[in-house]
Amino acid sequence: SLTNQEPVTEVIRQSLPASLELGVVALLLAAVVGLAVGFSGIARPEGKLDLAGRLYGIGTYALPPFWAAMVVQLVFAVWLGWLPVGGRFPPTLLPPEGSGFYLLDSLRSGLATGEWQLLLGSVRHLVLPAATLGLLLSGIFANSLRLNLRRTLGSDYVEAARSRGLGEARVVLRHALPNALLPVLTITGITVASLIGGALLIEVTYSWPGIAFRLQEAIGQRDYPLVQGIVVVVAGLVVLVTVLVDLLVAVLDPRIKF
């Protein structure tokens, strides 16, 4: 690194756990909320609930991440004072030692000592950035599940299951939903790229010391070795996740062969 004369690998090692922790929690939240919203309008297509789900999917995907993050900060941190406005850990406490994943490290420390202040501080600082990023990405899952599930419900094998006298709930859960989730799983790999792009703006807005925040600092300081190292690591993560998702889809769907 041209800025602090540290090895690029050391800078990445210190900041990558923060980004992975934020990204995993945000992706899980996006999947849960998005799939729930996408599934909610199946009972009455084109109804009010289905229309609300479509508007939610389009709206959350279209919101600029930096603007949404500032609005969330203003409401929940400044006006209500429920959560910290930024940072990753309370400045009055020493961060937990270990892997660099504060949630896991503070949980292990709490189990060992019985003190849960570290875990509470980690969770409080993680809630706003993870919720903001997760809700912004949840629209992708909501729209994808809705479209694929509606197409699957019109398939011949679903009609055959109905003709055998199966209940609608069983037809949806046992026959339509598993096949509709396969394209959603594929989109999960693509979402990783969007996750990294959104994380850059989220980390900068919330002062989250992750790899995207380090990339923004390196670009501003023209620290080209650090920029190159971070880009290589991010590209490698995107390729790795995409390959793993493709392999998982092939395992779940016997029609796919490599």
C-alpha cells in the first residue's frame, strides 16, 4: 500500500471480514423478506396484495442506496435515537479478538464469560447497514419468485397434480414452489455483484470499515496497489459464488448436467 506501507494482503485481511459479515446478513435478510413478499400474492393474482408486492419489488430495487441509507440514519439514529448512526463497534469498548467477524467473536466471548455487551454492541451497529442493504436487494427476490411461481403454476405437471385431487396448498408447496425457487437460486449468484456495488455506498455512508470502504479510500488517495488487490479479491469472490451456485443448482435439478 502506497498510503501506509502495509502489505495489501494485510489490509484486505483486516477489512474483508467486516464486508463478509455485512453481506451475508444482508443477503439472508433480502432472501427472507423478498421470498415472503413474492409468495404473499400467489393466493390472489392481480389482487391488492399482489400489486403491493410488485410495487415493493420495483420500489426497493429503484431506490438509490446512499439516499436510502441517509434516510434510515436520519429516522432511526437521529430522530428516534434507537441505533448508532455509523461505525462497526462502540468506541467505548474494545473489539473482540479472534477471526475479525465481530458477531462470531463476541458470541464466543459471551458464552465464555457470560458478558453480552460485546455482542449487543456488534448487533446494534450491524442492524441499520444490514437492514438497509438487505431491503434494497429484497425486491430482486420478490419479483423473481413472483414471476417464476406464476409461470410454474400454469405448467402441465401442476395441472396434472390438481386433476388428481390434491389440495391447492400441497400443489403449491410440493410441486410448484421447489421448481420456482431454482431460478431464484441462480439469481442469488448474480445478486452478489449487486451486493458489492451497493455495499460500497452503504459502507461509505455508515462508515463501515469493510473492503468497499477501503476501496473508496484507496481510490481517493490514488493507492493503486491497494485498488488492484481489492478488485482482484472482489472479482474472485464473485466468480467463486457464481460457480458454487451453478453447482448447487445442478445438484438440486437433475435435468442439468455438466
